[in-house]
Amino acid sequence: MNATTWNADRPWRGIMVATALPLREDLSIDYDAYAEHVRWLIDNGCDGVVPNGSLGEYQTLTDDERARVVRTAVEAAGDGARVMPGVSAYGSADSRRLAEQAAEEGCGSVLLLPPNAYRADDRAVRAHFAEAARAGLPVVGYNNPADTRVDLTPALLARLHGDGSIVAVKEFSGDVRRAYEIAELAPDLDLLIGADDVLLELALAGAVGWIAGYPNAFPATCAELYHAAVAGDLGTALPLYRSLHSLLRWDSKTEFVQSIKLSMDLVGRRGGPTRPPRLPLPAAIETVVRAATEKAVADGHH
């Protein structure tokens, strides 16, 4: 299938937005605002959503909150296949339980980090993904070695795919060279863009999806950029990429949640505060993100 066309048979492809979670000033979840946000993203060219990812502050949510966020996303999307919940947890049994809940809600796939309670070896990583895959939903592996201290190398990804444990990888290492080695070692494993600021490079290297951050604020422009990039239309993609890159790079920084929520607030979406231990942006960073967001608005992005 064309990488730019969403298909319920492979629902992890296309633009799947890692959704920020709107919080009220008392730090409770505004589920109505979240439902409206999910609908708005899909109406503006995105293919689906990824609730309970790191951008959704999953580590600070209770079990009941995580379950309700997924249920809200499914109802708002109108098609569970468009929802890819994050099921990362300290325990493999917990990840499997969350994946089973996602299956019960009708979700099309799930997103899973490697074990992040300690620096797991390959044997433990393979067992962890196999346990979550037992829930029966397609699993997208999430490679974020900077945060987890576990690197899903191309060779390990090939083993996980050979085990039948993953169908795709959200590649967030920032090393775009890996795309070619992954294609050599696991040609049937779908490569998904995992960091906004390497979108063009990974799209040209054969990525068939984007688990995205900044469409939370600029979905229509980001959709235009993605579709042009995967089509190899550099005449369209490169100017958009250059124009947006001062924002997109914040998806790869420590303050990515606060930055994307600030951009949402500035364009009239509900981002709101973050739960501790995340604190409001320092003034210097807020100034930079605010300026980049205002520039994107002035450039006509939406």
C-alpha cells in the first residue's frame, strides 16, 4: 500500500499523533477537551492517535486514568483501529494487561518501550515484548535509548520481528543511518518516524508512518509535510521542513511535553499544565518556544 494512505489492516502506518493530555489547573484530566482534541486531529489530516505515551504523561497517570484516556480516544476517533495506546510499564505483566485492555476497547495496535526499570539485556527485552504480544494486538516497538538506557539496535529489532513480537518500530535514536540497516536485516519491519526533527530524513529512507508530536499544534501543515516527504516531493517538503524545524526540534528535547503544550495553548488548543515532576518551562526556554510558535503561525502554518 502507499505509505501516505491509511489502512485499517496496518493501522500503525500514516500519521499517528502522540497526544498531549489536556489538564485543568488542578491537574485533573479534562476528558471532554481530550475527546475534542482527538476529533480535531483526525479532521485535520491525521490518521490516528497514540494516547498514554510519554507526551501523554503516562508515568503520572493512575490505572483508572490510563484506561479512561484510551476509552475516550476510541470513542472520539470513531474507529478503535485509529488508536495505538502506549502500554509501557515497569512490569511485563502490566504491559500485557494494558495491551489486553486496549484489545478489549477495539484498538488497532499498541506502542511499547523495552523494559525501563533497569538496563535489560537482549534476552530480557525479547521476553518482555513476547509477553505483551500475547495480548494479540500488533505491537510497535519504541526505541528511545537516551531515556530507557536500552537500545533496540537493528540486529535486536530483527530478532524481535523474527520472534513475531513486533510489526514496526518507532525509531527515536536520532541516528537516521539505522533506517538502512533495519531495512537490510528486517525488510518486512515497518519503520516509523519517532522524532519530529528527523522526519524528512527518515521519510526519504523509507519510513511508512510517523508517531508525531507537533501535529498536536499544527496538524494540517504537518500532514502536508509528511505526505510530501514520503512521496519524495522535496519541492513541497523541504521549505515546510525548514520553516517548522525550529519547533520540530523541541520534540527531541527534555522539555518536549511542556514545549508542545505551550505551542498548543498559543494556537488556541488546550494544552494546559503538566503534572510533577515536570515543572513549567524556564523563562529562557519558554521565550524560544513561544517565538518559534509565533513564527510558525505568522508563516501560515495551522
